[in-house]
Amino acid sequence: MTDRVELQAELDAPRAAVFELMATADGLRRWLDEAELDERVGGSMRIRMSEATAEGEVLSLQPMQHISFSWDWVGEPLGRPSVVAFDAIDHGARTHVTIRHAGLRGARQLQLHEDLWRHWLGRLVAAARADLPPKVETTHP
């Protein structure tokens, strides 16, 4: 049995814009309920998603491509170390996004976190769409 949840999406948005949504406090706040982030390796992270709050620190930061955090729930710890990683890869005019949450224990934690990340990935996709400039329609005579 795996100890991780991994979800992917293709976004019609440039990688720089998507990475900002995943790796800056301002960007995170556009699709999460609250976010504080010291945007450097070793920096602190605190995120609120609905009624739950997670804390951790930035473990890796590779601008425009990857950020990962240690992750644990405040008030209801997972009971073992876990890591959340966001990756953004150029895919033509689109950006391929992967969210991984590793270090989960048991079927219940895996299902809970898959459901949670599926919901929040949808919000990330919506935030990226909201940032796109309106399409200009051209008419031909």
C-alpha cells in the first residue's frame, strides 16, 4: 500500500503564474482560505483549509518548478512526518501541475487526503483560470 496521494492537472496558464499560486503567500491565499509563507528553504508555512490548519517549513524551493513543505495538522497531528510537494512543468502553452502528499498512514488517511487535495486542486485550477486575460474574438468578413 502506498503512503501518498498524487494528483495532476493541465492548466491553460503560463508556468510562472501557476508557480506563483503554489509558492508565494499571496498566490496561496487566492485558492486557500488563509496562508502564511516565508518563501525560502527553512521558512515557515501555515495554511488554513476550511476548519483545519497545517503548519510546516519549506523543505525545497526550485523557482518556477517545485516547492515542498513539511506538513502536519495543528490540533490533530498525523502521527508521523509528512510532506506536500507542488510541481509545475511547461507543457507547450499549458502547465502540468502535480500535487503530492507523502507520509500518510492507512487507508483512512489516504482517502481523506485524496478527497481534500482533489477539492483544493479544483480551486487552484479555478484561480489559474481567473488570472487569464479574456480571449479576444476576431471576426472575419
